[in-house]
Amino acid sequence: MGVKFKDIVNPESLRFEDLQGKIVALDAANIIYQFLSSIRQADGTPLMDHQGKVTSHFSGILYRTTSLIEKGIKPFYVFDGEASILKKGTQIKRSEIKKESKKKWKQALEDGNIQEARKYAVRTSRMSPEIVEGSKKLLEFMGIPYVQAHGEGEAQASYMVEKGDAWCVGSQDYDCILFGATRMVKNLTITGGKANLEMIKLDKVLEELKISREQLVDVAILVGTDFNQGIKGIGAKKGLNLIRKYGDVFCVLEKEDYELDVDPHLLREIFFEHDFLSDYQLEWKDPDREGTMDFLAGEHDFSEDRVANALKKLKKLDNSQSSLEKWF
């Protein structure tokens, strides 16, 4: 979901050519959920194997990841760890939306309205433990590294970009810049049609808005994040104006007599004192072609020819363990 900053953040257009030779940290939860939502049949049914197990995410990971590599990009995935207790409200709300969407999906199918059915179907996607573990297994077969975060995956990915071990975070959520990512790229793994890449630079955002990163986080707190509901009636533009006027979220609450559902100090800690994993290793390996083929074609009914053709793209990946400097 993430914070709603579309009205105040102006992204730059980007070409895939601009990312050639760059290391990109992919926010796994965000990206895989995107695959689960978009890679579906016409009536909204997800791709499944003969056992009835969802395989949309496998399709996305295989074809989009190898496509990025073919374009000269070096990707790795970052997975969520334990969610903050403050995120429970957001998770409950999302669960309710999924349940309601599932009912409307079934009704649309009964009515023969395929277009309406697909619209509701994409809102029913779930990131189950089985989907997460299956995704990691496929990445291991493909030789693509992943990092298991202690907490929020996008926070870990943002830390790795800020540290210089990745050039940008690939995600749809503006939360990345709140966590300190110096660069984030949207629409990097869009499936179907031509991706309209958008790059957001933290320093440019702060310069254009004439605020600090702390103030940007305060705007998010007023608007609402995955960890708090925000204040009703305050969108990004109004929140920005309030922070510019009063300086910080505490003064806004005091002067305007607003109340938040979560202590702002706790919310600030999430974005500035997150528990980062610092002893990770990024190592791209030669793919286990036989293992990948057995896993996708043998277990999950993928076309052997399509898997083989996708794996050919991995030949363009430089697996040498030389300095990472060449990738920046």
C-alpha cells in the first residue's frame, strides 16, 4: 500500500538503457504481489499447476528477472522479516478488502461479466508463506541472490542503496524514500505492455519540496502510512503545507488540535531506527538449469521450451566476484 505521495512527488522518466550495468534491489513483497495480481487469466483466475497451486509468481520471477538481466541489469530480491505490531491494523484492513473482493469476483463470474471479475480478482492476491518459500527456492535455482530482512524488506533494500551496495530500489511504494533510499525506480517489473519507468531521487524530492527528510516523514505520518491511519482530511498537499507552516508533526498536532492513533515518536523510529541486517552477502551464481527445469516444468507444469529460452538470458549475467564498483 505505502504512503500516498503521488500529488507532491514528481518522478523523472527513465529508460532501461539508463539502468544498464546497475545493481538493483527488488522489494520482494511489493514485486511478487504485483506478479500475483497482474499475471492472471482473462477471468481473473491466477495461473495454477495441476495440483491447484498458484504459479503466477513463478512466471513473474522467471520471465521478468531474466528480462532485466538481458537488459544488463543485475537484480537481487529483499524479503520481509517480522512485521511491526503497528502494521496489524493495515493487515486487518487489507484482509477485509480481499474477502469483500473475493465475493464480488465470484458474483461477477456468475453474471458473466469477465472484465468486472478480473478487476476484483486482482485485489484478492495473498502472499502466503508457501509463495514466499517457493519464490526463494526458484531464485536459488536461478542463481539470483536474495536477502532476508529482519523487518520491513523495503527498509532493508533502502539501507543497501543508501550504503552503496545497490544503485536503486525497485518498488511501487514511496516508503522507500522515507526509509532513506537515495533512489527508487517504479514500474521496473510491470508485466504486459511497455513499462513506463519512473525514477525518484530523495535529494531532488527534498530540494523541490524545500523540506528535510525528517519533515518528509512527518508529512507521511499526517497523511497515513502502513503503520498509522493518519488524520482524516489530510492529503499529501495539505500535510506538506502544515509541516512547512509549523516545522514538525508535534507542532502541527498541538497548534491544530489534531490527534493520531499512534505516538509520532514510535512512527519516526520505524523510519529512522529500523533494524537492518548488515552482514549480508550478494553473490550471483551460475543457474542450476536442471534444477530450475525440474522445479518449473516437472513440478509446476511450465513449458520446457519457454523455461529453456528464459534461462538463456542468464548468460548475460556477469557472475565474476570482482569489485562491485563496476556496477555503479
